[in-house]
Amino acid sequence: MLQDARVRILNDKPVRPDGRFVLYWMQQSQRTRLNHALEAGIRKANQLDLPLVVLFGLMDDYPEATLRHYTFMLEGLGDVARALADLGATFVTRRGHPRDLAVSLAQQAACVVVDRAYLRHLRSWRDHLADHSPVRVVEVDTDLVVPVDLPSQKPEVAARTLRPRIHRLWKEFLVDCPLTPIKRREAILGRLPELRSDFDPLDVEGTLKQIRCDRTVLASPIFRGGPIEAEARLGSFLKSKLPGYAEGRNEPYAGQTSGLSPYLQYGHISPIRLALAAADVKQHPADVESFVEELIVRRELSHNHCLYNPRYDAYEGLPDWAKRSLAKHASDPREHLYTRAQLESASTHDRYWNAAQAEMVLTGYMHNYMRMYWGKKILEWSKSPEEAFATTLAFNNRYFLDGLNANSYGNVGWIFGLHDRPWIERPIFGQIRYMNDKGLERKFDIDRYVTQIDDIARAHTGRPVSKGLLV
Ligand SMILES: Cc1cc2nc3c(=O)[nH]c(=O)nc-3n(C[C@H](O)[C@H](O)[C@H](O)COP(=O)(O)OP(=O)(O)OC[C@H]3O[C@@H](n4cnc5c(N)ncnc54)[C@H](O)[C@@H]3O)c2cc1C
């Protein structure tokens, strides 16, 4: 079902029935299944009796992206190409700035549909398209369960304030959105000069060779991108990890979580698909509840942060109480101080932290509990909280496959007090929540986690984490 609340008209330009096609600019939601924007494009094309063109624009040097991110994304594009061909849509894959490519194709279109994005620069791409397109541009929110501006129109202070608002609305939005068959199943590639592809979405290696990007962070040896892989991971999660998730999700070595955050980041799978599939597992209601809390409430809280806090990616965007408290302790002595290079190469005195850093650098992922510990220690071991914030966010976005995402900003902010409350005052942290290695030892089999990451390091670099990472 495509709910009206997902749809926003971005300009007051006309729909031009004499356009050559309806354009769906696929940017955020790189999938066909449960994609409300694609469904909106199909409906409009059918209504106007026009073919549907789907555009994907691939730019060089996407901000902060590395070879790791490009590889994962391009792996997914092949799945999308095959699925769109089956549906009967024309897929145009072009190199260049996606925003400009969308404007260029809009010149021949009857109207344009785009999926909604949540970060500042992606929002500005859509605004630019709305201004420069001669025809109507419609944006469809399809990567959140509840459209981002519906439950709240202001920055929420914590999960506890957003939760009831989301709970009130989510039933209406937790429904499938099957695709209407395309009426004019015509491949119209090549019929107009703009309707050409200049890279082959099925040739990942070939495209990667042409792309200009930071090649110092290699593809993940563990994660392969794409909607097909996302479905496979979902299947194994439901079968073997969801039962026991509520208890087991925090244990770092157990891998009892879905590992689906990179797929959510590229829109390879819809959060609605995950929530509906989990809800079908009737025998484990507490586990489903816990999963859905993370997937919907926590994730959508981060999106609320990015939409309503203009400084969402800056230290200045943290809550005032947190900045005040950190400033009061900024000159407290630090027992350990590390440079960014020492941290990056996992060369600290703390083998738990080093293991977490190595997991991130080598695989593009880190267990959630370790992410919390990891960030808190960067705060403790940096010269200033501002420097710690910059370091944490830079590592997060450089190495994580799920980085460069609303969750990146919401959660790095959490390390520094965002969406949290004041705790007992202590050195360096002030009233910011503190974590230490004793907690890891008390709660978890943390040595097992360290061994696990050491095995990964040996397999991929030939050396244990204790020798430091070559970055
Ligand atoms: C310092 C720090 C940095 C983080 N950076 C990112 C990031 O860049 N990108 C990112 O997607 N997540 C980030 N997280 C949140 C969380 O750690 C990851 O989403 C989670 O570990 C992904 O693993 P999973 O898919 O197996 O999670 P699961 O436990 O299977 O959860 C399912 C989904 O719920 C969402 N989710 C889970 N935990 C959280 C959370 N705490 N906040 C918001 N959503 C959540 C994710 O989309 C996740 O894929 C960060 C957390 C911390 C503490």
C-alpha cells in the first residue's frame, strides 16, 4: 500500500502528459521490493500510458566514500538492473552528478518521482531538481516505516519521547507495498540521446576500475551488497538469530544480530520488510519487540535528529547540557592520550578496544555494544571532546559500511550525550554516560570476542591485532 502521507510534491510545476516517459530517480532506495517510490512511478506511468524510466547516477568522489562503499553499492545495482528488466522498466545508469543527471532527464519527462533522503546534501540535491525540472517532482518516503515528519515536527530529546508517537502511527505503515504491473513494458534505451547508459550495472569490477574514489579502504571480506544478499541474511537471521535476540544481541562475540545495517543504508532492503518478516515469527514476541525497537524507534530517532537539527553532524549540534558538562572537564588530566593515527591503527593499551577498531577497519562492521565502548574510549583518550567527536565521526563514516547514514550522526552524537540524560559527574566525561572495560568483563565473554577478531585479522592481514593495523 502506498500511503498519501509518504508523498510530497516538491514544486508547483505541471505534469506534462506529452512527456516521453515517467522518470523515477532512484537514489536512496536501491531496490525494487517494497519501494513506494517505484510504485508511485509505475502508477503515474500507467495512468499517463507512458513507459517508466529509472535513473541511477554514479558520481566520482562521493563525500567520504571509499572503495569499500562503492563496491557494496555496485554489487547491489546488478540485482536492481535484473529486477527492473523483469518488471519492464528502462534502467538508465549514468556516470556524473546524480542531481544534474536527474535534471537532464527531467527535460523529456512527464513528471519525476524521487525517493526521500534524510541528510543535508541529499536533501539539497532534491531541492535543486525541484527548482530546475520543468515538470512536477514528487518525493516518496520509503526508507522509514513512519514517514520522518509525521510523528514529530521537532528534534526529539530521546527515544522515550519519540516512541509513543511512532507506536501510535506504525500499524498504518507496517504493510506491504506490492508493485502494480507496468502497462507499457518497453525498453526505450537509446530512443533519445539522454536515454543511454554509460556503465554496465552488471560489471562491478569494470565500473570500479573507472570510478575515482579513495581506494585505501578495501572492500569488506564479509559483506556482499545487494537486495538478494539482504534477503538471504534476513532469512538466516529469522531462523537462527531472532530467537534469543533480546538476550543475546549485546554479547559481542555471538553475532546474534541481523547484520543488515549496511543493506538498510543503501536501501537494499526496506525496514518494513524486516519488521513484517520478524513479526511473523510468532513464538518469540519478546525478541521481535526488542528487534523492532532498534529497527524502528532507534533508527527513526536518528532520522528525526538529522531532519530537525541543522547541526546534526557537528559538535555544536549536541545538547547544551552535554556541551556545558564536557567543557567543564575539558582540561581534566587524561591518563591515556592517543593521536588519531594511533587510534586508527588500533595501537592502544586496551586490547578490547583494539579488537573493536580492527573489526571496523577490516570488515566494515562492528558489534553495537562494542561501538558504544569504542566511542566512549575515544572521548576519554582524546585531547578535547571536540577532537574526539571529529575522530569518532571520521572513523565511523570512513570504515563502516553502514556509515554516512542518519544513524551515524545519531549514534556518534549519543556517545557525547545526544538522546541520553545526565549521569553522575566524573572526570573527563562530566555528566556524560561512562563505560569501562570492567563492564565488558563482567557482562560478556569478551576474550572470545578478541580471539574472534584476531582470527579475522590473521586471515586477512596475516598478523594478529596486537601487532597493530597497517592503515
Ligand atoms: C558509536 C556508534 C556508532 C554507530 N554508527 C552507526 C552507523 O554509522 N550506521 C548505522 O546504521 N548504525 C550505527 N550505529 C547503531 C548500531 O550499532 C548499528 O545500527 C547496529 O550495530 C547494526 O547492526 P545490525 O544490523 O546487526 O543490528 P540489529 O541489532 O540487527 O538491528 C537491526 C537494525 O536496527 C537499527 N539499529 C540497531 N541499533 C541501533 C541504534 N543503536 N540506533 C539506531 N538504529 C539501530 C539498525 O538499522 C539495524 O540494522 C552506531 C552505534 C554506535 C554506538
